[in-house]
Amino acid sequence: MKKQRIKAVALTTVISAGALFGGAAFADPKIDQVLSVGQAKTTAGQQSQKRINKLQEETNDLLRKFKSVNKEIAGLKVYNAQLEKQLENQLKVIKDLEESIDNVTVIERQIQPLILRMLEGLEQFVSLDIPLRPDERAKRLSQLRGNQDRADISVAEKFRQVLEAYSIEAEYARTLHFYEDKLEVDGQEREVNVFGVGKVALMYQTKDTKYAGAWDQTQREWVALDAAKYRTAILNGLKIAKKQASINVMPLPILAPEAAQ
């Protein structure tokens, strides 16, 4: 009896083991299928995450571009507002210029006679002034007079040239002068060095320093000076005018005009 039971138990064990192995063999395909599905889901999830990350990057790029464009738009608004102000001011300037252009013909007709009167006054002034740099001044006046008939020089340029001549004449009164000239001295034409202190004193000295003279504006002629007495003073004055010596006190002949009676 016991042997039969043992056999029955053994048989049952064998059957159970067979069932176990049979169930395991049946379960393997199921597990693989489940694992395969899980792996597919994991892969799909990773791909989805990559797409999400890419979309996030694209969204961030778009946001940055949007902010940058907004800044540009804000800057353009300010720039356009400034341009509108400038345009408004330019329109005002254009309007003023149009009004000026309308009056240009009238102004030009008034300026040209003024230039001629100024030139005539300058010519008269030079003719009555001391004979300082006579060739230079005569050449300038001749050029100014000749320019008045030229059509290729504007009225504005003619006016500027006359004003410049007046400025040069004014500067003569504040300058030490030195230049070479030829004068009739002691009945003979001689080469001389001319020295001038503004328009206060104008004198000459021959190259050999034997003769000297000064301009007398009252008599409107050159008068002889004691060459020995003024030799050193004139020589020093010439050096100062040439910027070969520093400015110093010099005894010079100042022929002051007499008081009008």
C-alpha cells in the first residue's frame, strides 16, 4: 500500500514538474511579447521625448527671435519719430529757402552796387594812404576791379573778395613791414629796404646804408633823414620785421601830422 502511495506521489510530482516545464515553455513567448511591447513603448517614449526637446528648442528660438524683433520694432518706432521731426524741420527750411530764392534777384541787385561803392572807397583810401607796399596793393585793387565784370564769379564771391581786401588793409596797421623797392634818392633811382611800423612810420634805407628817408604824409613825399643817426635803428627794425631779432625799443622818426587849423 505504501509503495503504491509513494508511486502515486512520485507520479504526481512528475506530472507537476511536467506541467511546470510545459507551462514555462508556454509562457516564454508571452514574456518575450510583453518585453518586446515594453521595449517598443520605451523607444517610442524616447523618440517622443526627443521630439518634445526639439520642439522646446524651436519654441525657445522663436521666443528669442520674437523678443529681438520686438526690440527692433521699438527702436524703429523711436527712429521714425525722430525722422518725422527732422522732416518737419526740413520742410520749414525748404519753405524759408523758397522765400529767400524769391528775393534773391532783388538782393543781388542791391549787393552789386554796394560792392562797387566799397571798391571805390577802398581805391580812394589806398590812393590817399601812405605808399606802403604800393605794388602789392595796386595789383590787388586791379584784380578786384577786373573781377567785377566776370560772369563766372558769383556776387557772393565778389563781395567776399572786397571784404577780404578791407581786412588786409586793416591788418597793415598792426604789422611790422619789410620789403624791397626802388626809389629816387638824391636824384638817382636806388634799391632800398623799406621798413614800416604799421601805418605810423614808413622809412627806407639804401642797400649801402648811405642814405635814409621817411615818408611825410603831410607833404606826401619822402624826406631825407640823417643816415648815420638812424642807421642802427633802421637796421634793427629791419631785422625785427624779418623776425631775425626780438622786438625792442628803437628811436625812429615819427612824422606826426600837424593839427588842423
